[in-house]
Amino acid sequence: MPVWDTPDTEEKLTTGTADTIKCPGCGQNIFFDAALGKLVCNYCGGAYDPQTKELSYRLEKKDREDADMEESSNHEIVCNSCGSIVVTEKNTAATFCAVCGSPALVSRRLSKQFRPDFIIPFKVTREEAVDKFLKFASKRKFVPSSFRSKATLQKVTGLYVPFWLIDGTCHMKVRGEGRKNRTDDAVDKYDVSVKYDFKVKGVPFDGSKAISDRLMEAIEPYDYDELKPFSNSYLPGFYAERYDLTALNMSERITKRMDLYAGQYARVLCPEYDEFKVEQNESFADDLSQKYALLPVWFLNYEYRGFRYGFAVNGQTGEVEGDMPVSAMKGFLQKLLFWILVIVPVAAVITAVIGTAVWLILTYIAQIKLAIDVIFPFFCIFLLITLIYLYYHGIAGAPSFLGILFSGRDLDKNGTIGRSIDRSIADLKTRYYNLGNEINMLLDEAPEVQQYYEGIPGASIQKEETFIGSTQIER
Ligand SMILES: [Zn+2]
Ligand SMILES: [Zn+2]
């Protein structure tokens, strides 16, 4: 069965036990969602308090109806590989999936209506996006040269990604320790409690299974001043993905970030402390509501040695992000350089020390006269054995090797000397040839709460501080 024929499994996504309680909103059965601590209606998207049956919030499904005449100018393209569905204008064809890069596509008439509430139109042009990708690559280490090739850059595609923009009310309740540095090298400590209610607006969550959440968080934020009512006229030349996760499907992820935001603002409210350490956090968010919006992203899918790497440029602000692989050839050359500069000299020193000792013993003590051209091949063989040993045991194995050679006993049995050598080597590696993991992982974190903060008129900050004591700083 092709992946797009999978029946709507949303009903099963909410875990919990069957409950005979009917939804106060629509009369369907509702289920208790343990992760959310709410009774959830999969039909109308209502989330209810288990005790009072009062509505906590509603995260609706959108685009439920069949497509009509208004949408006959569009068609949808289904990716057989990642399962994503993009909607575009009838005359816009596709040769590869905008989301995953696969060429396995099927085109068909619109299955359901496609009516996002809002859209932010593309502001960054294709040329600018390509330029951003190239600049991004130039800042990373050992980028495979095929990344800059015409074939790769031709794949840069403009995709409108479906987002749920979530509004909510945050209830902050935080206790922690505030520290104030004094001029006389002492620190005053306070026990601080803060309570405060505020709103967050438009926190974005992408409704696409195939698109990396981390990547989308990394190119935040968008400027919502440019949010326009959706119109089909924005589609030609671009693709717009259909959501395959409703906001309700994602409510665990959503509430997690909203709850985090509720507590995060405490630091903003406590600027009088040089340090503020949260010790108790009972903050949470509720009263969630959603907007269904398409946000512009330039995508680039890049395949390297059997792995796919995704890159994205925020189509409004131009912020670029992605995980870049390390070129195998360049990685090899770096390793080679490391061997030439570090490992071979170490082996040569070992050989020279041992060789000189053996030569001295033979010529002076044993009175055996040996020409250098007789002993030299033995030195070479010995150097080779040393190198092979170091290759398998690492340089950290050198003390053991020397111990066995000279005394017949492993003098570094516990590996103490070996470990300290290992540490110095690791330091050297991170400084001069950082290939610890084979990817340049430099994705940004999602913005902090300030980005989406909005005050509630009349809300007051309840702050209590108790002086605990002072400590002298050791100098
Ligand atoms: Zn309902
Ligand atoms: Zn795909």
C-alpha cells in the first residue's frame, strides 16, 4: 500500500484508555491523555479538565472538507518516499520532493480542501538563498566540494511549510536563589519567589512529520507583521506542504515548550540579581489557541555518501541552518597530516632511542663491530613494527610497548600514563583537527520566551525575596 493511502490514524495517536464520557463540545467520546493530564476530543480538538470538564483549550483540525471548484486550479504532489504532500498550482511541476529530495512523486487532484488561514510570502529570492547556502558552507570545516556544485544548488526549492502558531497564557510560579555580587568581594544570597501571568503569541510548530523540528526551530523567528490572509495567488512557482500533524497531535511537544516558556521569563523579571538559579518551577501554560499559517522556507537536500542532509533558509529573514557533513577526502588528508606531524615522529623517537641503545650495547659492551648498513634495515623493520603497534593501540599504548620491550613487564598496566597521553592527544585533535563527529553540528536553539512575550494589561509581578546570607569570594 502506498504510503499516502494510509488511513487517518490520528484517532489512535492519543494514548489513554477508552472512556464513556462524551465531549461537552460535540458529543463524541473523549479520552484521557495521561501525558497532557486532560480529557481530549479527537473530533473537535477540545481539551478538558478531568475534574471540572471545563474546556482548557481547543486545537482544531483544519482542511477537513472535500476540495471544491475554488481549488481546481491546484493539484497535489505526493512523495512516495517521505509521504509528504505538497500543493501547488496546476502548471507547476516537480521532479523531486521539496522535503526529502526523492524523485518518486505522484501527482493528483486535490484530495481535501487546502485553506491555511495565513501566509508570509517569500521575501528572499532563489538567488539570495543560493548565496546564503554558499556563505554558510564557507564557514564550515571540510565541506565536501560537491555541495557547491551546480547539480546540488539547482535543487534549492521554495516550500511553504505548514505551521501551527500557538497563543497561550503562561502562569509563572518559580522559586530560586538570587545572587548579588558586592564590591567588597562578597556575594549576597536571596531566596526569591516569583509569580506572574503573561501571554505568548505565535509560537511556531511545524505540522510536518518529514521536516526536522530542530531545523525549523533553528531558523526562527518570523516577523508576523507580514502575515497575510492566505490566497492561492501566492502558490505559482512554489510548493506548499499539507500538514500531516494537527496541533492536537503535537500537543505534548507544544505544552512542553509553552511550559518551559512560562518559567523562562522569571530570569527576565529578576534583573537585579547577577545570577538567578531556579530551584523550584511549577510554571505552566494553558488557554492555548492556534492559527494555521504557511511560512516560507528555502530547502536544500544534499546527499553525501548515502546520507541525506537538510538545509533551510528562512524565506523571510534569510537565516540559514543545517547539518553539514565532513568531506571524506578532506577528513582523510587531515588524518594523514596528523600522522605525519604527531604519530610518525613519536615512532621515530622510540626507534632512535632503542636503536642507539642496541647499537651501543653491541659495539661497546659486546665488542661486535657492526656497519651502519647492516643495522639500518633492522631499524626500518623496527620502525614499521612500532608504527603498526601504535596504529592499533594508539599513542597511548607507547608506554606499555616500551615497558614490555625493556623489562618484559607492562609498566603502564593501569593505563595511567596512557590516559594522560590520550587526553593531550584529544586536546590536540579538538584544536587542530576536529573530526570527532563527522558532521558540523551547529544548529541554533529555538529563541527564548522574550521573542513571543506579550504582557497582560493589569497583571502584576508578585516577587518575594528573603535575604539568606553573604559569602566571601576566595581570591
Ligand atoms: Zn468534541
Ligand atoms: Zn519526500
